[in-house]
Amino acid sequence: MKLFDVYPINNINIVRAQGSTVWDDKGNEYLDLYGGHAVISIGHTHPHWVKRIEDQLHKIAFYSNSVQIPIQQELAQKLGWLSGKDDYQLFLCNSGAEANENALKLASFHTGRKKIVAFKKSFHGRTSLAVAATDNQAIVAPVNETGNVVFLPFNDEDALKKYMLQNGDEVAAIIIESIQGVGGINMANESFLQLIRTLCDQYGAVFIADEVQCGYGRSGKFFTADYAGVNADIYSMAKGMGNGFPIGGILIAPHIAPKHGMLGTTFGGNHLACAAALGVLEVIEQENLLERAGENGNYLMTELLKIGDLQNVRGKGLMIGFDVPDELKDLRKNLLQKHRIFTGEAKPNVIRLLPALNLSKEAIDNFLQALKEEINALKFAKESSTVAQ
């Protein structure tokens, strides 16, 4: 049997990882500034996280949600306290797509409506309704197509006001990433998030903050939407929530009432996943990672802005992107192949940085040095080629 070939794969076999460093099967060392799509929040194989999982594994790894699972409530209490959403409710699942799927379904249950407002360049997952609310036709199968989702321009307040004026009474939810990840590190204006809150209140719709990639402390606050000073009705979470262990969830405002059978999952909230998630939250708290992410992100952004060849440097905390001009189109490839630094991308020309929240200043400086060296090398090669012609 062979694997179903859907991933463009680098010819690298990572066999060991610690903190922000990974090693391949040949012993080569790499700096990881991507964390497997923003998944690694507290660093690879953090010893406290490993011990949390190991200890739980010797007790019980899994039982279904047909019995009491006290570690779920332990996770809910810790998450409520650290996020500042103590009065919210927690539903646990296994991934970001599942989190958004359940968030959208719950919004429809709560309002009795069908229409969803999403935004251009959005990415909310690959399952049925999550992918229908994702602005990428290449990954939307015919069976996923629906007339219930509309895509409006990101950050266009007038377009949103106009649509809600005409259709607000039919809208179940407005779903938005406070910082679009796959879309290219596009930041929602605080005034736009505030307008969404106002319009959802006005028309009785549900405000869903998709914090799967930009949340869990990555921006310097627990949820990026917090910068706008408003609360969403539902927050979706995954990625950094488990530091590599599959877990997702939604935080649900107290006015949205549950009902038996409304949502459900086999594996969601299992003992092992909750142990991993608690390990993450305990490290975030103990190592003050929200503040560190903000400080190191500000330092990295400041230094990147000094590099004149990079365009449109943007982001918050340790979720940063910049555009690469055409003459430097090999920059990301060369950072990996020549300097052994993992970064992310967004088409057509964006480099994304999504490192662990405890990334050291030394690692940042090493990256900046390699980045400057590679930019100079590419520019020199370009100039030499031009002269030769």
C-alpha cells in the first residue's frame, strides 16, 4: 500500500526535536520558525508537557464521554482563568476544522438560521461546513458547495454594514480570523471586529472568532480578538492548544444554552488529550509566554522592518508575515536548504513566521543574520546575472 499523495513534501526526515530546534536523520540541525503550521506553542517535547502525557498514559488514555472525565473540568477551569473567559462553556473536539464545524453548527442551532458571513482569503478548515466557509475553491468539493455562505471583503466595514442591513435577519453567524493565517497574515482592524460585535448584537447573529491559528497566546494576548476590547460569542481553538497532540475546542458564551445530543464526539476530550492541553496551559502560565511572545514578537518585527528589501512586514506577537519581491523569490527555499531554517508561506509571495512562544532572542538573532545573508546573496546573484547578459 502507498500513501495517498496529497502533500508536497520536502525531502527531509525529522527524527528528533527540542524547543525550537529539530534534527533530521542525517544529524543536521534546523531552526523551526514554523512549528508545523503554528502547532508548536511551548516548544517541541517540552519536559513538563511530556511528563503530563506520560503520567496520564500510565493511568488511562481514553474513555468515551459516557462517563465522568474530571480532567476535562480541570482543563476548563485552567483555560477559563488564563483566557479571561471564566463564564464561558467548553466543548472539546480533535482539530481546528472540527472546532469551526461545531461552532457554525451551534450558531445555526442557537439562531434557527442558515446564512453564514465569511471573508475573502479566509481559511476555516477542510470539513463540510468549515470548508464551505473557506475562500479557496480548489479545496471545496461539489458536495461542499452551498448557497448559505457569503464571502465579503476583509476589513470592508461598508460592505458588511450593507449586507447585514439587507440580510441580517437571516444570518446565523459571522466568522472571522482576527489574523488570517493561510490567507497571508492579514490583520483584522480592531474597528472591524468591534463592528462585527455591534452588528451581531443588532441582528441576533453569533460572532465566531476563529482563533485556531492566531489564538492561544500567539499574538501576545490569549485571543487576538481581545485587542479589539470585545468578546466573541464563540472562540474556536486547536493547533497550539495541544503542542502537537491532537485537540481542539470551542469556548461558548453563557447565553448559548446546551442540549443533550446537540454536539458530540468520540475522541474529543479524552484523558490523554486533556493532559497534553493542561501541560500547555501550565507552561504558558509558568513561563509567562503571553508576555514573552509579545516582547519577542515586537523585537522581531522591529528588526524585520529595518530590512528594506522586505515588503509589508506585519503581524502581532509571534504571528508575522512579510512579502518577498520577485527578485528574492527563492528566499524561503534557500533559508531551508542552505541555512536549515523552517518558515511558512502563503501564496503567492508571503513568508510566514509562526515559531514557538518561548523562542529565544538568540534564535531570533540567528534567523535575522541568515535572512540578511541570503538576501544579499540573492541580490548579488541577480546583479551578476544581469552583468553577464
